[in-house]
Amino acid sequence: MANLGINIILPLFAILVAGYLAGRYKVLAEHSSAVLSRFVFVVSLPALIFVSLSRVPVEDFFNWSYLGALGGGMLAMFCIALLVARFAFRDTLTANGLHALTAMYSSTAYVGLPLLLTVFGDAALVPGVIGAVITGAVFAPLAIVVAEIDRAEAGKGAHWAPLVATFRRPPIIATAAGLLASATGMDIPVPVTAFCQLLGGAFVPCALFAAGLFIAGCSVRGATVEIGWLVIAKLIIHPLITWWLAYRVFELDGILPAVAVIQAALPSGVPVFVLAQQYKSFVTRASAAIAWSTALSVLTLSALLLLLEH
């Protein structure tokens, strides 16, 4: 894995930088980031998830030790960041919840899965998808619940549309469909499999390029101390907690502990910014944390791959 540090990370992030430059210098139309991101999220990733999970035994997906290590790291980081936000960066409860989400929400779909598939091959797809699913299906709703409690306390009335929308996301639906196909032994027709594989093959480059386009439009202004803490929490503290859980507490074997730690060490994910826009809170700080953590993760992820090899 030592040789992979530079040979794998740099080509992947070169695609991301190419997307950033295309957005920065207006090579593509103004709304290209939104269009390409939607293709990745609504078409390519669901196709890859469905065709892959349909071939995987359901029990492999529900690996409770792996879920404990990965999910436990996420929950611990969320709680720690929520406490830090509440006492060190006083703001609304909504902003505090989004602060906590920024500290633990990994960019699995746009950066993590392309990296894991390149480093570990198809063996990393299922644990990678698990990370994406529990992040989107458990922790994004947790931040939404915090925001809705804040709205209710402010007398604005709670509306749960964002929570409902979370469970209607195409990757979540594709995960359920893939697991159902696996559990029932459904024979997927060859043309359907080929169709999904072709679309899924576009996922890695398109996801990274789309992430670069998005970052080109991000603001990097905001509360410097808070953003600095969020970047440290996401790139250093979160993976350290997950490393302890994966290697010392749950004693995972094979590639699973490395996959869990790498997912925890990913930069903050774009959905945090989308949620911040939805609630009109924490928008600038979320975009700044995403931009800075993505840029610095080139160094931290390269170093992590070298450390995990030893």
C-alpha cells in the first residue's frame, strides 16, 4: 500500500482539481456542477450500488462489528462536535447540529468510494456503500431532527419534509432494491446488468470532477477558528476514534479496519452544504469546511495510506 499513497491519491485528486479548474475558469456552463452532481447521485451511483449489492449475500451487508466501528466513530464525533459547538461556538441549535454534521459527515459518494475502489478493488464496494448509507440514512436525519427541534422551540413549527426526502434519495432506494434482489435470489437479466455496469463505470471520474466543480463555487470565508477546528475534527480526530474502534475494540479483520478508517478520514461531504442551504443556516462555514478539508485531505489521506500499510 505504500506505493499507492502517491500513485493512487494524486491521479484521483488530479481529476478533482481538473473539475475545480473547469469551474474556476468557466470552461463549462454555470450550472454544470449541479447537472453533473445530479447525474452521479441519481443515475450512476444508484446503478453501481444496485448491480453490485444484488450479487452480495445480505448477511455480508449487515456486519455488526463493522457497523459498530464505523457508526460508533461517526456517533462519537457528532456528539463531541455538538458539545464543542454548544459551548465554544455559541449559535442556534440548528447551526450547532450542522456544525456537528460537518465534523463527521464524510464525502463517501464523491471522494471515498472512488478512492476505496481504486485502492482495494471491488472488495471495498460493500463496506464503502455501508458507510454512505448510514451517513445519509442515520446521521443526516439526526441533524434534521436537531434543526426541527430548534424550529419548534422558536415557534416556527416543525416540518419534516427534509427527513422524508432523505429516505427517498436514489442511493438509499438502490441499496434497498439491491439487497432485496440478493435476498430473493432474483436473476437480473444480462442486458440490465450490462446497462447498470456501464452507468456505474462513469461513477468514479464523474463524481470526482463534480466535486471539483462544486468546490470552485464554494466560499472559503467565515469564522476562521471554527473552520480550523472542523477541519482538524474531520481529518484527524474522527479517523483516530474510528481507528481505535476498528483495530482495538472490534478487532476487524481483512480490509475492513482500513476501509473504516479511510472513510472516517475523508473530507466533509457536499450534502452538509445542501442541508445548510435548506435551513438557511451555517452555509458559509459549511462550504469553507468542505473546501479546506478537501484540499488538505490530499496530504492527510496520502499519509494515512502509508501509515495503514505499516
